[in-house]
Amino acid sequence: MKTIIFLLFISLIIGQPVYSNGVAVINASTGTYLKLNGTQIDVSVELQISVTRSTQLFLNNSAQNQIIAFAFPIPQGASATSLRWLVNGEWHTAVISPTPQDTSLPGGTMNQNLRNYLGANPLFFRIPDTIRRDSLLIVEMTYVQLLNYDFGNVYYDYKNDYRNIQNQTVEYQELTFNLNSPRNIDSIRLVSSNPLTQLINNGNNAAVISNQYTAVPSVDFKIKYSLDLSELGLYSYSTGIPDSLLPDTLGGFFSFIAEPDPGNTNEVIKKVFTLVLDRSGSMSGNKIIQAKNAANFIVNNLNTGDKFNIVDFETNVYSFRPQHVLYTVQTRDSALSYINNINAGGGTNISGAFSSAVPQFNAANDSTANIIIFLTDGLPTVGISNTTELLSHIRNLIELTETHIYLYSFGIGTDVDQQLLTLMSSQNSGYAEFLLNDELESRITNFYLRIKNPVLLSPEISFSSPNINSVYPDPLPNLYIGQQMIVAGRYTEPGPVLVTLSGRAFNHPVSYQYNINRIDSADSRYQFLTKIWAKQKIENLLIDYYSLNPNSPEALALKQQIIQLSISYGVITVFTSFGNPSSIEEEISGNDVNNPEDYNLTGNYPNPFNPQTTIKFIVNNNLHGLVMIRIYNSAGKLVDVMSVVINGKGAYEIKWNGEGFSSGVYFYTIDFGDKILRSKMMLLK
């Protein structure tokens, strides 16, 4: 039986970034919020990896004190890495909690305007402090993300149009966008109508500043920059961090973005192609219009020599033809007429649709590109509705064809089941994309160009050094002209290393070789690499987790590993959330691995733990004497005291055994005499 290649979908690569202002919710049902008084966006971009700090200033202009929840529309593919707030003159920092976020809001069910504004992936956080009347609240959120890239063009969007929430002036709207790129920046511009305060482009460094005062926030910030298409290749970053400052012993961090030059080729892949189109009742309205427009575009742009068919489904399953037919003017026109007569109604029988579509590939072979494109809102209601069972059903159908089939899924609208579509595609040699109302034509067009022109199919990676480990994604995704691959990993020894990317294109073996360097010291410019690596690994683990029964021992072990990574590296996942610090907690001092102070708390590992964990810290001065470690329970009660003898500079650690203590959150302090460091840990039994 021919091998079905498992390719990992990476939301980092194809996600469309849309950053947005947060909402301070007083009553979600009635649409009562604190007034947004100002917003400040600071963006730092290295090539295409962005770190965004978004800061909002809110005013409680009501006649009474308020308890509020902060809600923020997290963009697809972005990872929140920190949240802090200032109230009553004091900054507080949220900690990462090993529990899914609380999605409830004050006032109950969200009104439609708020729901539309927050989109499919909102982040919620209840501010624990009372916001006094006529007082200010400042909330600061930080994200890391790979920006959307197509054929040398990179896009950054910030959803600044706030009129769904309030239609009042704010004191300031400030955006500072700083870009560094080893690849020449051909152009950069503010494409939205926001005021342009300053624009700088020095070739490898660029900046855009937009400031506006006393105005209604009614225009989204949109920035586009273009990179030199003659400078294709591999661009790498690395930072060496001592194990003593990490929750593991895997070594330093590296990441690279690769876009190999495919050379000149006029070859076109002949395709055996099926469009599987959801026409259920949940697709009614704008969704079915989008789906039909996409189907028309695809059918209009097939090539001579391709074979194709259309399978559309609701409760029942229909087919344009019983088998694939040769693409001709006549079959094209018949297919367009067929699509035009499709109407939405009924249930969503995804399993039935694939039971009809996949066996049609029994007559195909691997000399052609065998492709299924699936357009849906991704919510099965008829047939197999359990995600694990549905994925297994589709895999089994494809394996029975003994043919290499690429399955690409397009989710339409904000209610799409991203987990299902991502897994369905990644487990069957493809990937998933998610379409918004205003980008369907461009996204489908780019998709068609990608499948027409592969650079690397079934890619593999190798390194000349044995000191590389934990490289993600694993396996690598297919790479197409005009697109990029991001890879992250760890290394235990510094120095140069040769990277080889190999695969096939147009049934010919191809390979590309690049040199990267692994530095031996911490580089403060590349602190984001720890987040990128952790996110890549978590994405990999989630693919495995969602393919298992969530109550199985294997799934529970993976879940625990994901939680530990999330807490250790500060990357929010579906299993973790921002939580409130205890009254004994303050912002942890000196916890930046790249900028150690006199004392540096590097946390405890593992965390969560059962029953033992190791608390680690660094002393960067000539302290000699006894350091006290105190353990508190969640109620703030002192439950244990330990001590460590300090003999000057160095890394120190102490184990705490939670045997005999109940599961829950615990806090610990390290008292150096002139400074106290504090942190949080979770005992899970």
C-alpha cells in the first residue's frame, strides 16, 4: 500500500494576523463597557516574526464602581504571551493558570455587536480589582506571531475600528511599527487611511508611525511591506541560554524562515480533483455565496488535462458526475451551471460526503496530483459527528484507495470548527485555511497558484551536527512558490551547521542546502525564539492529542505536557489561561533570562508537578549566607519553610516534595535579605 504522508498544518504560517483593541466589559448583554480613552500599539518585527504590545486606556465614567472582564479578539495563529494591568496606581501581572479560560462575562450572553467584534478566538480575563468611578484602568497585552506572507508581500493588520463597541472620540490612537530584515525591504507603506506621521525605509530597517488625537477610532491600521524576491533562501536566528535559566536541558534556541528559489519552470501538474462542497443549512446566507464563488473560481481555473468532479452535501449527498471527468469547455460549463443551482438547507453529513468522494480516486495513481478541496463551515450534524471517529473514517477511506491524496480544507465564516478542519487536512497530506468575508478571492487565487507550483513536496530536513534536537514542525509541511516554511529547534553546542532541505517537485528529487550559525550567548533581540519554539512544539503535541480519545492515558499525558510547556514558556494554549495573582504575589522581579539582575528566579520544574518539583534561581553577586524559601497555599497560609546555603555567584536549586499536601495552587517566596522573589506552582495529583 502506498504511503499516506502526514503533513502538519501550521497556523503560524498561514494565519491572517488581525490585532485589535480590547474591551472592558461591564455588561455583555446590554453592551455596557468602560470607555476606551486611548490605544497604543508597539510592534517589533524581525523579518516576519512579530511581537506586538497593545495597551489600552479605559475610563470608568459611570456613577458607580465597577467589576469588569477584559475581552480581546485574538487573531488566528497568534499566541498571547503576557497580560498586565494598572489600577489604583499599581501594576499587576497575570500568571498562566493550568485551566482553560473562563468564557463567562458579566451580564451573561454577549450581544451580537460584541460577538461580531471579538470573532472566533476571543481571550477573556476578569480584572480582580474594583475599578472606582472616575478612575482609569490600563491593560497591556503582548502577542507573538508569524505575519502573513504571499510572494514577497507581508501584511500587518490591527483592528482599530471600534465603532461596534463605542462611537466616541478617544484621546489618542498611536501605532509604532519597527521592522528589521536581513532581506532587503523593497517598500513599506501604511495602506489604510490612518494619518501617517513618519515613514522610514533604510533597506534592512524600516518604521511606520501613525498618531491621531481626539478622534473616533474608525479605521483599521493596515501595513504592507515587500521583500526583495531576488533574495530567496534561508534566514536564521539563534540565542544561547544557559540550562540554569531554563525549565529543561535541551539547550539554546534557533529558528529559520526558508523560501527556496525554485528556478524557472513552466511545468504544470496534471490534477485529479474533487471539490467537496457543504450546502447544509448552517451554510445559508453569505457562507453559501462565498462557497459557490470559490467553487466557480476553481472550476474556471483548472488546466487542460485535469480531471475533476463536484460532491455537494447536506443531509443527503449529491455528485456532479458519478466519476471524475476530463476538464473541457463543455464539462466546465456544465459544472458552473451545477454550482449555480446549489442551495443551502438540511444537515451536515461530512462523513457521507467523503464516503462518496474518496472512492472515486480508486482509478487514479501517483503520476498525477490527486486533490480534494473541502469547503465548509466545519460542523458535522449528520452521520459521524465525533471528531476522532470522523478523522479515522476519512483516513481509512483514503488508505483504501492506495493513492496519495492531498486534502485541503477551507473554513468559511467565524463559526468554523478549526480543530476538525486542521486535523482532517494535516492527517491527509494537506493543510487548512480559514476565510473571512473580504479575502475569499485572493486566498483561493493564491491557493491555486501554490498547488500549481510546488517547491518541495514531502520535505525532509537534516543537519550536519548531531547537537540539534526537538525540531518542529515534525513532519514538515509542503512548500510552494511564494510561501515560506518556519522551523524552530534547540541546540546543545554553538557553531556553524549545514541544513539540508530535500523533497520532490514535479516527480523529481530536489534539495537545498544552507548554512546557519548557533551563537553561544543570549541575544536580547531574539527573546521571541523561546515562544516560537514552544508554540511549534505545542502545535505538534495538539495534533497528536486530538487524534486520541481525550480520556485515554496517552491523551492525558500529552495534555499534561502541553500545560507544562505553556506555564514554563509563557504561551497560552487551549488548556491554559491567564489567571489572577494571589495577594502574596507581585510582578516577579528579575525574571528575564537575557537580562539577569542580582537575583534571578528561573521558576520551578516540572510545573504542574506530582509530587516533587525543583525551584531554581540565580545569584549574580557575592552573597554568602542562608536564603529562606517559604511555601504558601492558595489561601495565603504558610505551609512549609526551607533554606539554601549561598556561597557567592552561581545557580542554585532546592526540591520541594508536595507529598502529603492536597492538589492546588501554591506560592513560594525566596528571601535574599535585600530582595524577595515570588512565584506560583501547581500540584496536580
